[in-house]
Amino acid sequence: MRDKLVNHAFGSATLAIKDSQFASNIESSIPRSWQCTPRQGGDFCNPDGGGPAFPFDANVDDRPPPPQDVPALPNEPPPNPYPSDARTFTVEAGGTSFSATQPRNSVATYTWTDGEHPEEWLTSASGSELNRTMTKMTVAAYGAATETISVDAGRTHQTIDGFGGAMTDSAAALILGSPNRDDAMNRLFGTGPGQAGLTMVRSPMGSSDLMADGNDFHTYEDVRGSFSVDAFASDRRQIEALQQAKRIVGSKDFKLIGTPWSAPGWAKRGGSLRARGCGIEANELDVRQAGAYADYFTKYVAAYDAKGIKPWMVSLQNEPQNCKTAMPTTLLSASDSVVLGKELQARLPGDVKVLGWDHNWNDKHYVDALTASGSVDAVGYHCYDGNHYANQTTAVATYMTECSGFTDSSANVEQNLGWEVANMLMGPLRHGSKGSIYWSLAQDQNGNPRLNGPDACGTCRGMLTKNAAGQIEPSQDFYYFAQFSAFVRPGSVRIESTNSGDVSTVAFRNGNTTTLVALVSSHHADGGKAGSDERDLRRHIVQFDGENVAQKTAWLVGADGYRRWISDGSTFNCLKYDAGMQGPDSLPGGALDKHINLEHVWAVCGAYTMGARSQLEVGTYIKSGGGARLTLTADGLRALDTLGETRWTPPGSGDRLILEEDNNLVLYAGSRVVWASNTVGSGAAWLSIRDDGTFVLTDKANKVVWVSDTGTRDYRRRIVQYDGDGAAQKTAWFVGNDGNRRWIPDLPTYECLRDAGSGNAVSLSSDVLDKVPNLTDVWAVCGGDRIGADSALEAKGHLRAGDYRLTLSATELVLTRNGTRVWAAGQGGEQLKLQTDGNLVMYDKEGRSTWATNTKGTSAGWLVLGTDGSLRLYDDGGKQVWSR
């Protein structure tokens, strides 16, 4: 009974129980680290490392005399403990209504069970210190209410998963090395009086920037095949701290999020753990290693599971747009994240979730691409660029996964309280977050320890702080979080509550208990606002604002979010004026580096070829020497030949056509594949379009490895040539109305056909030309005096002999002498053909016979126009078989 009473928290009650063993029990209960020396009136004890000294004599009753009873006045309110600028507000919550006064720069938690009066715990700031820390207060109104807060339990929102912090190596080293280690861990994870009741822990997978050893820079598998989660002392510390945290929290509510600060060097494009530069693809995840890297996560989950701390969730990457050279980082584009997320979903146990983004609120477009792909279960946000938590997605679960207070602003407690509660906790929760996680759970008073170099956070304040005396004690941030975590337990459901004036609120329901957290501050939980540039810079030309040269380097930010170098003025003008790209926008380095620079990859517009990792954007094109174009339009890909005719293009529309590193040509709409050439592993290195409108992939040796579908082509009444003919005088053919091509024997015939409406020759690839039947040893006819077997006179063409001309048109076949009509067949057509069966036949455009000599079976020879105006048909033996 004595032990139960001694261990019970009586608040300010004075308790003493004395029996024959009391003195010895008191003496034995003093911690061994306290040094006690005899003195008159009792032992005098001092704790190691400082602390209060106190005399104690078990035989002396040194309690103060009881106060004299003072009769209370009827209905007298308690004295007002707050300054005159405190806010009084009324809470209307269905069957519960009450008024409360709360000082400025404070956060209070009100809880009540249905039908009962609320209780209040208050943390408040005055100047440079907290003057109340989770202090139990009497709910009372000291003046008339000026604001009304409505709480509606009928309007429910997200279910809360919990609150927590990151067990960095710095935190683990400080806590585990502290003489009050257990007290510190219980402070964080316990649920007793003055304890925070945290349930979520974010755990770096390998090194982060906050490390006990300033040179500890590693992942779990720096050398491929050497995977281990406990090869380093820092790894073992973290595991030990996480195991203790889970024992305190319990298996049911403990939630561990594993987060890599960097992929191993072998999984990055540059092959190195340390980035050689920022904003470049060398520090990017090599998406070709996504499967192997997903296996790395799988091994991590299995290893931690074996140690009793199975992760609840894994993050794709801490801050995928943050590049540093003196701390572990890895860049992930939105498309990289989609690929990696899908690989993880395919490999991880079904109860391990995948978290994406894990960065600031300032890139909604990246998040939208990620959530639209279905490759993540949740999205995490950080608070280091603005406070625009209204940007949070509603497509998947969201969490505030990192935010920190800073040692260089520790004295500005009033502002810290308002900003942190509004932006780390209340605001994100009001906009859908299912939990909030502070950055490092412990640092010393100077923000140490950390990695050496300029990139690690040197001013991050821990939720617990190691003070100058070596003791671990709560920082101001502990109390801001505890006002939520100690009362809003996992499984609570956020319900609707209103803000009013300087009073911001968030409310929760758990069973028949309602919890309302109220912030009184000039900082409001009202949606926040943008920090740096939040514009969608895709399809923008961008430049670095720190480059002071006349001709600045420029890049195009593509639909995939990557930067590609604009190599010359003609490309710039094509992008700007033909394709309608925005800009140029001058950006600071940080904003520019959000878009990974693909070194040695060019932006394309108006070029003759497109290489690997380059892409066509909507409005851009590549062209052939003859003027054919392959253009990506809003309606889809369009291939136009030199005649301006649309040739075969793949179905569907997209926002980018890219030649992937795996040699596949892919049309994407966002992250969705619309069409692909299916040429993975073919060696394709270049995309080009030919004059005939076919587009081809060639390897580095210029060998064609793929050709687009030639489709159905109509080259009737066109002069065609082979695009591979390198002769000065190229062979040419004329394609007749029957679809056959006939050799053009000389320049006069070529010019006659051209002037008759066929135009200049069309250059065709062998893939297309070979599909146009070639009548061997059959000549095209125009301007001569005869037609041979299988030859034909085409519409608008003519035969000529002396003063006579035989002309074919769609309406008639007519013989004239110096322009005067001499004879007509009475019908017209598109083609007058001497068939091999001996019949001279006129056909219309659809191939129907409109007139004939009816000489079938006589064997074809020649139709000859004489200088006397005669028109005679001969068989192959020279015998005349018809004349006009």
C-alpha cells in the first residue's frame, strides 16, 4: 500500500507515511548518484552534475502549517491569472457549451466526456520563456466572450495515426548516453503526467545529416552485396533506441517510418554516395536500378522485422529535390518516384506502406504526378519553404513528416509557439494530415552533434535538449507537440471546428470524448501561403539569376520536370515562338535545382534528330531535310511528309515523346504510357523523320532498328525518288492512277509531268517506295508521241507530234492542232492505258472504264500520234489494229 501511495501522482498534495522502517526506506530510495553527507538536522544531498540540494530528517515533521480557513464568497470566480490581452471565447459543441479565457501566445487542450464539464491543459509563452507547460487550469471565462468556436461532431474527417519525431543518430546517442536515459525515453513515449505519448518515429536508413560522428557517411549497402542494418555503431544505437521506444508505446500503436537520406552510390547515376555537384543527374537515382534498389528496402524491412521493429511505412526518399554535397542526398524526379514506388509495392509485405514526396509544400505538380500514378500510399510534407499546407493533396493519406525549431531563434518563444503550433500541427491537421512528426528527438543546446561540413543542419533544435549540465530535458517544442500527442491518441477522428479571429482550433473525437486544441496567436491555422516560387515551370525556359554574361545559359523544363540545355539561338526561337514556351524565367540556384539538369541532353525543337533522353514537348517537332515534320500536338503525334500529308502516327495523345535510355520510344500522358515502339534493348540512339513521313530509330552506327508503320499511302500522280539514291541525277518514277510507278526516262518527260501538276519529286524511303509496285521497263509518258505496253497517259498529260497534241482530262480525251479541236473520244478520265492484252482503255479516278478501242487480244505494241494527226494502235508485231 505504501508503495502504491508513494508512486501515485497527487499533484500538490503532501504525503507522508511513517513506520519503523521509514527512515531506512527513505535513505535507500535516494539514487546512488546522489552524494549525501551528515549534517545537523539531517543529511544534506546533492545530485551529481548539479541540481537542488535538500536537507531531510525523517524524524522531523517540517510541513508548513495549514492555512486558515477563509470562507469563499458565493459564486465568486477564481482570480484571473491572465494578462489583459487574453482572449475569451465561447465553444458551442452540440450538447456541450462553455466559455474560456486563454492568454495570447498560448495553446490549450480542452477535453470533455459527453455531458461533463471540460478540463484544460495550457502551454503559454511570455517573452523569451514558457511560463506554463502543460499546466492543468480551471476552465473559466474572465470577461465577456468576443469569439465563438463551433465544434460539429457530425462532420468527420481523417483518422489520426499519431504524433512523433525522428530518432536521428544524434538523438539516439544523446539519449542512450544520458544518465537519465529512461526518464528521457518515457518523457517522449510514455503516457503518464508530463509525458508526450508519442507513437510515431521517423528513422533514417543509414546516415542523415545529424550524426554523432561527424564523419559517419554511409548507407546499409555501400558495396553492393554487403547489406547490413547494424554494421555501424550509429545503426546499432538507432536500433536500440527504437526497440526501447516500441516497448514503451506498445506494439499496437507504435509506427516506424524508414527513410533513406541517400540511395547507395551504385544505385545513383554518378555511381557515388557523395554528390559531385547539385542539380545534376549524377546525384539522381538511376531508374534502371529501381528494382535492385527496391530489394534494398525489402532487406531493410526484413532485417528490422527480425529485430522486433518492423517498419509501418517506408519513404521513397527524404527531400527528393534537395541536393547537398557534404551530406547524404539523392535526387528523384517525379517519374523516378513513380517507378520506384511501383517496384516497392510489388516487393514489400502488404502491411508496409509506401510514402512519397517527403518534402516541402511548394511542388503540387510533382505530388499530383505521383498520386495519379497510384504508386504511393501516402504523401509526406516538410515545412522549410513557406507554410502552404493548403496545398496538401487529398488523393492519398498525408502526414507532416518533418519540421524543426531552431536554436538561433530559441529566445523568441512567443513567435515560436504560434508558428510551430499553427504550421507543424494544427494547420496540416486541419487540411487532412493523419499525424505530425518533429525533426530530431534530441540535440544539445547548440544543435549538435551533426555531420562535418556546411550542409548539415547546425541549428536544429531537438524536442529534448541536452543542457550544459549534461541532463536531457524538454525543449519548448516538446510542449507544443505534447499538447496534441498526450491527448489525441491514435484512432481519434478529426471533427469539424471553426476558427475565429486570433483563435485557431482543431478538434477530435474518440469514443465519447471530445478534444479541442485552441491556439491564441497572431499566427493562424488558415491555409498558409507560398514560400518560394510554386509555379509549374514545366514548358518554361529558365536561366540562373546568378550568371552575369551577355548570353545566359538557358534550359527548357520539360513535361517530365527535367531541365534540358538549349543549345543555340534557333532552338531557343523555335521553343519560344513556334512552340509557345514561357519565359525565360530567371531563377535562384535552389529553385533551378528543383529541376534536375540532364547534362549533355539537349532540348529539341526544329532539329533533324533527337537523341536519348531528349523529348518532344507539345508544340515542338523534328524535321527532315525536305521539310517533313514529326510534331507533338495537343491531339497527338503527327507525322507530315514533304507534301504536307499526314502519315501514320500512333493512336492517343500525350504530353511528351521521349527516347528512353533503354532504347524504347515512348509517348506519355503524365506517367501513363500511351504508346511505345517496343524497342527495348535495340540499341536505338537517335530518332529522325524522313521526307516520306516515316520516322525511324537508328543506332549509333546509323543502322535502322525500327521504322514507323508506313500505313496506306497514295502517291498517285506524284513523281517519286529513292531517298537513299546518292547520284547527282536521281532515278525518278511517276505513280499513275492505277497505283503503279513507271520510270521517267529523261528530263523532258520529268518536266512535262511536273508541269502537268505532279510537282517536284517526293523522296521516299525504301520502306515506302518498295510498297509502290514498279513496272519494270515501262516508261512514264508525257510530251512524247507514243504510249507503249503497260504505259499510260495520265490526266493533264499529253502526247505531241508536230502541230498535233493529244490531251487527257477528267472530262475528255481530245486531239487538237495548234489549239483547234480535231477529234475527241466523247469521254474523259484519269488515265489512258495501253494494256498488255492489246486494249487501249480510258479509266476514271475510281478505276472504272469510260472508253476503249475494244482491241483486247491483239497483243499490245504502241499507240502512236503521227505528225499528220493520225492516231494509230499497233500490236507487238507492228500491225495496225486500230486508228481514229
